[in-house]
Amino acid sequence: MSVTKNTSMGELIADVRERVLFLQEMGVSYLAVGLLEAKTDIAKTDVCTANGEKGMADSHNDAARRYPIPEINIPLNSKPAEPRPAPGSRLASLPSLGKRKGSKFFDEYNPPEVESGELRVERSGPETGFHEMSEPTETIEQIRAEIGTDCTRCKLSALGRSQVVNSVGNFNADLMFVGEAPGADEDRLGEPFVGRAGQLLTDIIEKGLGIPRKDVFIGNINRCRPPGNRAPEPDESVVCKPFLLREVAVVRPKVIVVLGATAAQNLLETKTPISKMRGKFHDYLGVKVMPTFHPAYLLRDPHKKREVWEDIKMVRDYLRTAA
Ligand code: URA
């Protein structure tokens, strides 16, 4: 939020509150900040995590650097921490996904003590799904080869796309992210989520979840850029989406995070608004799906980061307990 003469005190307070809550949730325990300066240049502001380490908790949320306030230590954890439930206790009653052995993410990359999020599961779709299927009979490479580098299955091939943008990441990932279609940067570089929104997604994955981006699987429902960044049209998605679903059948992630209304409505075959879908797990052929806001939307409305972080924490907690 840029501070102008017309910025109301109410807006400022709401903005600061939102940012403090977000930092708290990222594990920041207090802020040590420098003197107020007239201009909003970078100031000396340290962000300290709960274990005392200094550093930027969140590079995309740099309010603390841009809006320095007078020399003061601001405790962010004013409330005593609530007792944490035993790991897995809230989730013990959930049906198993019958996943292949071993959960690498959180054992490997995150400390064990985390707040457990509330988990709600909404079921939709057929009962038999990807996890009940026998071993995959194809590979990601075979799927890519079938798509080809000059796919002309839909009209996007003739509407200015420069290349087919395939999914990337770990072909054995527990976690998958699905967007709607490549934008200009992705079209140029040939990789999903590499523009500004992609950088924010990378921060969510690496700083929020503590997982290297290369260890998740990231794809789009459509692999070609729609002109003018419009949403893909149904005739364009209907021919492209099956390739993504075949990839899901190969990767067999435990959770798919689907980003934004267009992708979520397409994947889950619903017209429900994203604001109603997010915040709870849905079932897609036996895979848990968490719809959340698209990172591009977060760039326009950073206040929504809090809701995304809530969704991501639910995903994190689920992955931790689903062995
Ligand atoms: N938005 C998407 O939905 N996908 C991308 O790959 C980039 C931006």
C-alpha cells in the first residue's frame, strides 16, 4: 500500500494489522525498526524469527522495510501460545489416500513443531481415483512427446503463443500446483509461473512451506498463452486439460493446490466462486484439492495473502500427517 495524503487512518491501520498478522504467521516474533524517515526508501529494519534468527521473513511483503516506524521493538507474539494438539490428532480420522510410501517434504525441510490447521474435507467426484489405479503405464516424458512442441489441437496455437509451456518439477512430488495458462513471461521462457506472480508462488512454496520449488510439480490447465492474457476458453481447455490429468495420474500427488477461480472451477467442474471454495479440501479422483487465490490476484490485493496463508497451512499440516 503506498501512503499518500489521501490514505485514511483506517486503511493504514487495516494494512498494518494485516501485515503484522502475516509476519506473525511466518514465525516472526518481533520487529526492531529504525527511525522514521520522510521518504519511503529502504530503511534498516531487522525481522527476527521466533528462534532469534535475523533476516527477511518474506521478501514479497516488505512493508517493514518500506514503512519504517520510530525506534522500538514490537513484540508480535503478545498472546501466550495455545497448547498444540498432538501431531496428527485432528487428522487421525481422515481416510488414507493409499499413497505410495514415504513423506519427504516436512520431515526433511521443516521443524516438527507447527500449529495444526483445521481440516475440512469436501467430497466431490467419483469414488475411484488416481490412487486406486495400478502403477502408471506412461511417463511424463511420453506425455510431453505426445503433446509435441508445435501442438495445434486448439486455436491458441494460431493466436500468438510462442511455445508450449509444459509442467515442471518433481515427477514424484507430493504437492502439485495448478494454474490456468501461461502469461507473457512463461510464454517467453517456456516454464510455468516464472513472472511476477510466479515469483510470489515460489515464495509461498519456498518461504511459506519450506520446500524447494524444484520438489513440487507445477503446471497449468492450458499450456499455451491466450492472447492479451484473457482466460482460456472452454474449447481450448477441453483439449489441453486431459494431458494435465494424465500427469496427475503419473505423479499421484497427495495434494493439488489449484490457483485462482478459472483453474479451480475448471478442475473441479463447478461454478462456485473461489472465495467459497478456498479454505477447505475438495476431492478430485481421490486427490485432495485445495483451491486458493491466484498469486496474480495477491499482487493486486495483498490483504488476501492472509487467506492464502491459511489455505497453505492446511496443506502443510495435511502433508505432514499423510504418510
Ligand atoms: N498464471 C498462470 O495461471 N499460470 C502461469 O504459468 C503463470 C501465470
